[in-house]
Amino acid sequence: MGYGRRKRMASANNNLGYVSVEGAEGQFRGASLVVDQRGIPMDFRYTDPIRPSRLERILYGSALDVYLREELILQSLLGAVETTPSLWVCSEGDLLAPLKAAGKGRAIFLAPSAHAPLEAAGAVEPTGEAEVLLIQADSVSAPLRASFSPGTRPDEIKQVVSLLVEAARTMELLEPFGRIEKALLSLKEE
């Protein structure tokens, strides 16, 4: 497993951790990026591509994808991070539960929505789906679609919304996923 890292000291831990795990063309890899409230990188980790052998595909069967994504890649990334964020953010819904379990902290799945902006930054609207809310992080953009782990307490949701609104003042909340994608592409080209 390869690791890259950039670390800075932060005065308060309002850092956001972004994690992405992808599987394409028969290989799997992942990366995590912890940023401060301004979007400045605090810690970056990545895995080298993992290409399961034919024998591994046979032995693991349909459990191979879950094993590689959740146990091998995700747990390795989170275990290597030196700057623990206040909130982990994933862009794949199936990573939310394992991220929450492995990250030992708050975790959320965030995605864009096509919904019209809500009345003000910090506004929250239920979607009708369990643990899924629309969150207005800034005053002009479409609200974000946010999924929480089952059993997330209302006070935790309020803290997460506050953290997201604070960060949205100085950064685009989903933009770090694009940086992770570009960083992985750059590493692949090297």
C-alpha cells in the first residue's frame, strides 16, 4: 500500500475528512483527504491499485467487492490518517455504514441535489426517506442531499449541519472529491 501525506497543525478540529473508494477495470483503489474549514489539505492518503487474481475472485465470490472496498481499502486508509477529522464525508452511499464503524466518529454521505434552494443557510428539510435530509449549506446553491447512519441523534445532526454551514462559508463542500479523483489520476499516470 502506498501512502502520500501532507500534514499541518490545526487550532481546532473542525476538519472534514473525505474518502473515496473506487473499483473499475478489475482493480480497486481509494484515497482520503482531510481538509480544514477553508479546504486546505491537512492529510492525504491513498492506496496503490489492488487487482484481485482469478483465484481470489473465485474464492471470495460476491464478497470480494465488499471485502476489498470496506475491509482492505477503507480500514487501511482510516488507520493511516494522522489528522482525525470531526466529520467523515463519503460520496458513495454504500460506504456510509462501514465508514461510520471504521472511522469511529461522525460520518455522512453527501451528494448534490436538483432541489431549489431552501430559505437560508442552515435550513434542513426531510426528504421522506429515513435518515436522508436536504441541507442548505450556503445561501445560493442547491441544498445537499445528506444521508446519516441509522440512529443518528437530532443533536448530532444539528452539529453536522452547523459544521457544514461553517465550512461552506469558505469552501465548496463537494469539491474535495474532485481533488481526490484528480490526485488518483495523477498517481496512475506517474
